[in-house]
Amino acid sequence: MDAKLKQEIPPDMARKEGMRLLARASFEELNAAWAALAEKPDVSPVRGPETGLVMVRGRIGGGGDAFNLGEATVSRATIRLSTGEIGHGQLLGTDKQRARLAAIFDALFQRDADRSAVEALHRTIASRIEAEDRRTAEETAATRVDFFTMVRGDD
Amino acid sequence: MYVAVKGGEAAIANAHRLLADRRRGDRTLPSITIQQVVEQLGLAVDRVMAEASLYDRELAALAVRQARGDMIEAIFILRAYRTTLPRFGYSEPVDTATMKVERRVSATYKDLPGGQLLGPTFDYTHRLLDPSLIEDGAVAEPAVKEPGEHVMRVSDILDGEGLIEGDGHMPEGHVMGDLTREPMEFPMARDLRLQALARGDEGFLLALAYSTQRGYGRTHPFVGEVRIGEVEVELDLPELGFAVSLGVVRVTECQMVNQFMGSAKQPPQFTRGYGLVFGQSERKAMSMSLVDRALRTDEFSEDIVAPAQDQEFVISHADNVQATGFVEHLKLPHYVDFQAELDLVRRMRRDYDAARAGSQDGMKEAAE
């Protein structure tokens, strides 16, 4: 029954995408966005920030059944704004400060008045990641082998 | 007679102080930073992460520095550190098909979607010492080119013709195991074996993989593909009802394609071995895939005739933290054990000497 109910609620794709970006935000990006907020929200901690482990899974053969590959450090935080919104921050590594800021921006994203400021932060992070990925892809592409057929000597 | 003693506190404290001194080395040279280790000794960091079974580049670099570059010591330190942290959960399985590929080569297909991407490889270097690296000279920026099409998985190409076995499924109703939660038991299922191999010692797995090539459990392998790059790690958040990304990790994957098996019921097809390792380490991923295939004797009704096919032998000895613990403990005080042995050998020697003297007396008497 519970599982069925859960399936019927469509995941909040915009929030999920926002959390993906916040997980990869640098401390500088988060801090700059925080400094730029005209009104600092009233934040109270619900859980953490704390560092722990997540067991990373792979799939046999790449696409088969899952197996446990090894753990990764993860820092997470849950906060509540004075207006009631709950924010979750979770990211790889041991940086609890980043996790806490990510949680605050996740909460602010749910508040209409702050949504556009958080979206601006999302765009900043997204364009940096995109530029980095693009650069790596271009560097990799330059190492692609162009095969050519040798002219046969008996022709 | 041996009497138990205490002592050594001052010697131990001073030894550790001396270790700290030797680790720092010549004080007139600048100390190396963690970021320098991450950036410039990245593959050492990767090996420590893989064999400690903990993905965290900064902590692995710290371990390398703390261990003075002793890899197994660094792995030990990082493995010990992970036991101090709580487990938040299990990630969604990473999707290597959507990897941001930084290197991909295939030994089975020359022209394949995505192409042969060499990436930052040691291959085709001449392995000549480079004296120019003694100086801190300028390094050219990498060349760039317009990226090509999606880097298709080689196993998907062969799969289209049905000439290769699928990705690998556990028997119906199988519950995924976790080595960090349950004691080892044999026979061990393939998912647990892969977890053990992923954190196994690179040198040990390399030697076993090499042994299969030399005839000790031959598997006739081809590298279907090796790929290195970043994959996203997602964790399900029950509070939200969906999985969120935690960031990306770099992994190395090897799809080994092995000679065919077939039976009356099943048409002949290529079999596979799989390797997946944290960080950039294709030697380890390739070794892992060769050993994975060699260990699948039960699935293909193969006789166990070589060490690499014996899962209890392979898995029990692949973990270098366990191995070094047991081997290195021999140097710790065994004074009581040894005294007991010494006492025993003295008694045996007395008996032996007495017996010999007795028989010599007997011979003398017989001669007279």
C-alpha cells in the first residue's frame, strides 16, 4: 500500500536536478550565493551535518545484477527554515560545510520568493560542470585513433 | 623459565617520533601537500582508494603521505578509517554505459561507435626515464578536438548477434551479499567474489591473471573493451521518495571476452569476465576480469585444475590488509611461544642423544 502510494507521487524532477547540481557545487559557489542573498533565512538543524559512508554498487557485466563495489565518503545535512521548508544536502566527500549549505539551498528552492536566486546558483554550477565535461571530452577526442589502410606493395 | 614482562613505552614513543621525522625528511625541502599528492601522484591515490575499498581522493592522499608512500600501509590506514564512520546506505548501481569516457580501447573491434580513445595512457611510451622531469619545466596544454558520437559498449555490439553471453545475472531469489557485513563463506556467489576482487591486491590479481594466460586455467581472453571515466552515484532518499545524485566517481571497467562455451541445450557463444575498479587502474580491472572469468567454473562445469580457478584460494588471499596483518604479526613478540618450542626441541634432542648413545653401546657390545 505504502509502496503503491509512493509510486503515484511523481518525483519532483526540478528539485532532483537541483540537488544533483548542489552536490557538485564548490564551497566558493555556495558561499557566493549565500552572500548574495538579500535576506538571510533563519535556519535550524534537523540532522547533521555529518559524514558517513555509502556503499557504491556496480552491475555484473555493466548491466546485469548489482554487486557491492566499495564505499565512498558522503556528507549530509538536513535543515528546516523558519517558514517550515525542509532541505536536504548530500554529497561525496567529507565537507560538512558544503552539505549544510546545499541543504539550505534545497530548502530555499521550495520557497517561491527565493526560487529564482537558487535557480541562478543552479545555472552557475551547471555551466561550470558543462564546461569541464566539454573540455575533457575535447581532450579525449584528440586522442582518438584515425586508422588508415596501408597501400599494398603488390598493387 | 619465562616470566611475562611489560615495557617498551618509551621506546615506542621515541620510535614513532623518529618515524615522524623520517617521514618529513630534509626540513630544508618544502613539505608536500595533500593536493599535490592528489594531482601529481593520482594513480597511487587511486590504488589506495580501490584496495582500501573507500572512494575519497583527499583521504587516500593523506594516507599515502602518512605511510611515506608505502601503498599497503596507506591502504591499511584508509581501511581502518572507514570503520569509524556510520553507513548511510547503498547507492543505486552506477551506470557505466553513460560514463563520461576519458579513455576507451577495444582489442576486438577496430572501428566501433565512439572509436578508440587512447586518453592519458602510458601505452606506446618508450618507458625511457625522462630527465626533463628533473626540472620543473612547462608542460604543454592538451590538444583538443570536436567530440564524436556516443561511446557504445562493445558487449552491446556482440549482444545484437546473440554471440556473447549476457551481462550476468544471479540465480532467482539470490540476496546480494556484502563482505563488510557478513563473514566469508565458500562457495561464494559471483556478486561477493566481485566485491572481494574489486578491493583485492593488484599484484596478487595480476599474478593470478598472468597464470591463466600461461596455461594455469586458460580462458582464451580478448579485451572487449577497457573504459575509464566518471559515473554518477545516486542514493535513494526515503524522505523524498526518489534517488538523488551525490556526485561523480572515476572508475575503470574491463569487459573481457573469452572463448566460447556451448552445450546440447545452449548454442556456442563467447563467455565473459568483468572488472570494475575505483579510480584509473586498467591493470587491476583487466586482472580482475580475467580472474572473475577463471572463477566461474561452476557455471560452465569446468574442472578446477589451477590456482586462479580455486575461489577459496583466490578470495581468501586477495586482501592485502588481511595478508599483511598475518604475515607481519610474525615480527611481534612471540617470546613465550618460542620458549615453549625451544624447550620441546631440547627435550627431543636429549632423547635423540640418549637413544644414539644407547645404540652405540649396543653396537660396541655386539662387536666385542
